[in-house]
Amino acid sequence: MKLSRPQFEELALQQMDTLYRAAMRMTRDPAKAEDLVQETVLRALRAADRFELEQYGIRPWLLRIMHNLHSTRGERDSRQPRAVADEQLTAVADAHDADNISIVPLSANDERLFDTMDERLAEALNELPGEYQQVLLYWAIEDLTYKEIASVLSVPVGTVMSRLFRARQRLAERLKGFAAEQRIPTQ
């Protein structure tokens, strides 16, 4: 179904929060995320006359544009030299020193348990390969279906399912030690 320009713009604007969340996960930088969202919306507006509302709606289409933009930028940026600021080097050294401090076990009902769990989960997510991260986050955070994720990433549904399975497996394996440390029952 073809949409009028105002209908298209209204649907696209409803997805701005979703686009920004996805861009933040991709870039981990608010300024870069905003740029990515703006470029995504700009490209979507340029292609609005070719967009046809399908069964999945506009969200997967916009996320696909963003994914392609980010991938293209990532390839281009990876070829560029990177400078490291002195502050970053100092922060890495300080973090390394902090890692060598002994950790006192927390009780299961201690509020700090959740902060520690969040940190461990974030670390475990960051260690996943990019294609596993994308599938897991689109599924868990954006609540996309397997078919929608397949559409966004231009891969078969079976690939989405296997990546999600492997991502869950790796997260479970990585966090099993945390559960044992905190005496949290696992299956």
C-alpha cells in the first residue's frame, strides 16, 4: 500500500525513539547516534515514494536503512587511522589497576548485585560477535519478530534463529560463573 507523504512522515516520526536506541547500541556515542538517526531519516524521506507499507510496517525498513548505513560507515571508518588521547591511555591503565582489586562477594539481596550483574551482562554482550549482538538486541530490546529481524539484516529467518540461539548460549556460558559466585540457581 502506497502512503501519502504526510502519512509516511507520521509513521517514520513514531519510530524515532526506536531508531535512537538502536543507533546508541550500534555506536555507543550520543553524537554519532544522533548523526546516524538523522542520516537514516533523511535517506528514508528520499526513498519515501518507493516505500510500500508491507505486513511488517515501517520499523524494519528504517532499521534496515540504519543497519546498512552503520555497516558502510564502519567499513569506511575501519580504514581510517585512529589517534588515542592521553586521557584514554590513563583511563585504561587505571581500569587495569582497578581490575586487580579483590572483590568481596555480595549477598543475593544486596542492591549492588544488580549493578554488578548489569556490568557483567554488558561485558558479555560486548564480547559477542556483532551479528549475534544485533540479532539479540533487535529481538530482546526492540521486540522484533524473527521475520522482521531477517528483513532488517537481509538474512534468512533460519540465520536469525541460529544467531539468536548461539548468542543466548554464549551469554549463558559467560554468565554461568557470575551465577555460581552469587549462588544464583541455574538450570
